[in-house]
Amino acid sequence: MENTKFNDPDIQKNKDAEKPSTTRRDFVVLAASAVAGVGAIAAAVPFIRSLSPDASVLAVGSTEVDLSNIKEGETVTVMWRGKPIFISHRGKTQIDEARSVKLTELKDPQADEDRVKKGKEQWLVTVGVCTHLGCVPVSGKGDYDGWFCPCHGSHYDTSGRIRKGPAPENLVIPPYEFLNDSKIKIG
């Protein structure tokens, strides 16, 4: 007996009709998905940009200081991110004195060379906040001619290192760089 089920042309036509082929509906779905994806990206870009700081915040994030007006032996105070920054123009005797201190004598041992930029050793830049309780030390005072915090009696040397008193650490060195011989950028 011959199997006519597979040889019947009408059945073959129905099977051809069931085969998948690209239809107009498939194209519309694909195009709509692409438009939705591009729309989602276009909506996300402003949201992501809103998370970035604006120009005024970035401007406060760094401060440029002209060093040409600071005389040798003088310390000036500038503000950066709401904190006082001490910029000291140290003389040769102050540098030599800071370098002659044995690290074993220091509560927070740190060499003077590690607290200044190489080739610019005369410039010391520190955050002017006592590391004990956040007071602002007085410049050019104390037992080591650096800074003295009158609130609790912390004495810092000309390198901003704690030498005497309750402060546990040296004055913090902020991130800074020399833009040229007479200008620095803090932050």
C-alpha cells in the first residue's frame, strides 16, 4: 500500500506555509525594539550627566596660588574646600633644621623630603588643621618655630611634623602641583 500522506501536494503546500519567513510584523517588532533602545540611551545620558559635579563645584575643588608674593620665612593661609592651607616659604636654615631631625624622635616619623616636592624644598604646603581635635594652629609659634595649637598644646616643626603635645599625626599634605616656578594648584 502506498503512503499518500507525504506525496499529497495539498499537504505539501500547508507545510510550506508553516515554514518561518520574514514578515512585515517581524520587521516592525525589530524596528520598534531598536527605537526603544536608542530612546532608553538618550534618556539615560542626561541622568548620568546630572550625577557629575557642575563647573562651580569643580572650581572650588582646586585653588591656584601665586607664590611670587610670599617672602622667605613667611607663611600665608589660603582656603581650599573650606579648610585653611598653610603655604610656607622656608629658608635654608629651616630646611636644614627640619632635615637634621632623627626620625626616631618623631611621634609620626616622616622625613622632610617626603613632605615637599623635589627641587622645590623651600615650599611646604599643609592643611592648617591640628590632627588632635581640628583646631587651627598658629604659624611661627611653638617650641620648634613651626606651628602651635594653643587649644591643647600641640607643637609642629617647620616641616609640619608633630613634635610635642597630644596630636597623633603630622599636619596633612594636600594634593598639589607646581604649574610653574611661581604658581601652584591645590586639589
